[in-house]
Amino acid sequence: MKLVAVSAGLSTPSSTRLLADHLAESARSELAAQGYDVETDVVELRELAVAVANNLVTGFPSPQLAAAIETVSGAHGLIAVTPVFTASYSGLFKSFFDLIDPDALTGKPVLVAATGGTARHSLVLEHALRPLFAYLRAAVVPTAVYAASEDWGSGGDEYTEGLPARIRRAGGELAALVAARPAEETPTDDTAALERQLSDLRFD
């Protein structure tokens, strides 16, 4: 089973990458506790920025970008994390997902998350990220995670749930969706033959 996190952080070190790592580990440990053998991978969009721009202009991905797109498309569960710029996801984040086949994320469990300097931007999860992946027909987990600067190192109080607790809850929800999703079926010879016959039909 494969979990993939997409991090659109631009700096090194990056709080966006840190949040992606924590979320991936939370989901991985929950699946491992259920007996699954889990592989995790992280796609760093910062390293692909030039390739993404070139692909948008030329229509052809570089080998590294093509591999990243294949990694995301083939994941059993996806974690998508972006920094907030001008009250929305980053342009690099959106440009990368514009290159993903529109059907590649259909039904795929996705956990959305974001980082920012202030809690005022937390609604980006609901007005930007969740609609984006709903449009791509992904199965977005109920809990989205936003981490402001003050959230790091905060355990929360009796009125608010701290970042570690939100990470555990979101990771658990992603693990549950991944575990519940049926394995993709390999078409039988009969199914493949029928698909070929249908593709040969002509409608006037």
C-alpha cells in the first residue's frame, strides 16, 4: 500500500514539508497497526517548479515531472499540503494538479492541509482546497488540517484541539478511507475484449 504526500513548500526547511511528513506518518502508523505494509513517498514541488512551468507551455513533462505525476496517480492515499498565498493555495500547487489526468484522482482518498503565518487563513481549506479536490472527484477526508505559526508546539487547551491531535485525527480518517477502498480490479480477457469491441463502434 502506498501513501504519497505532495508538499508545495518553497523554503528549506519548510513548515509545509514538516506538516506533510507528520500527516503521512500518522496515516502510515494507523495502517501499519491494522497490519498493512505501507510505503510512503513525498513529492517536493519546489524541485519541480521549472519542469511544471515548461510542461504548461510545451505540453511535455520532463522525466522527473512525469515520474512525480505517476507517483501521485498511483497512490492508494494522497496528502496534499500547500502554503497559503493571497488567501488561496500557491500557484505552483495548482499548476501541478492541473497536469494530473482529470480521472486519476477519482475516488482516491485525499487529506488536504495548509500552512500559513496566521490563523486568519484557515478557511482556505474549505473555500479553496476542498472544492478543488471535490472537482477532481477525490474522496476528501472530513478533517482538514491548517497549521499557523503559533500552532507548532501548541497542545491546545480545553476549548481548542491542538495541532498534534488534529494531525492524528486526520491521519486516522485517511487510513480508514484507504483501508476501506476496494482494490482496483485488473480487467479480465473477456472485459478487455468487450472494451475493444465498444471502442470499435461508430455512431452516426
